[in-house]
Amino acid sequence: MPWRNGPEDRARDAVTYGPEYRRNRAAAKRRANGRCEGCHHAHLRLQCDHIQNTAALGRPDHSLGNLQMLCTGPGSCQCHEKKTAREGGGWRQAKTAADPPHQARTQW
């Protein structure tokens, strides 16, 4: 499912992910130096992740000590997806099973 990207969502994200987050994200990228901070492999796609989940804290903590760069996407170890599935308490489980055959999905 793609991220929602409507005008309301962009306005909310501009407030939530303000200048402090952008500044510390750039510092975290420099600190990682092209390597995932979870598996320590060099990957092309790294995503900035909050070590302590902002939903668990009840407030955003964009400090440099709470940010890490994790690999994401196909062809990587998918550390970001694994961490997201782990911290979600089950409701964010990674999709590992293939779709069932068409006959099993169709109900007549």
C-alpha cells in the first residue's frame, strides 16, 4: 500500500517532520556512511528510522541519538521492514506469505 500523499498529509508531515528532524536525518546519513546501522552492510537504499517508536513515546523524538539508517526495499536485508514488524505488536507483521491462488480468493 503506498503512502498517502494528499494535501492534508503533506501539511501534517511538514509540522511533524520539521527542521530538527531534517537536520538530524542528514547527520544520521553522514554517520551511517552508506551502511545500514542494523546489519552493517552497504546498501543503496537506506531509510531513516526512529529507534524508540514515536507512537510508543506519545511524542516525536527526532534527536540524533534516536535516529538510525536502516536498509529497505528489494535486494537488501530489509532491516527497516523487520524492525517495523517487530515493534508493531503483531498488527504490522511483514507480508511473507504469497497470495493464495485465484480460486481460493474468489467466493461465489
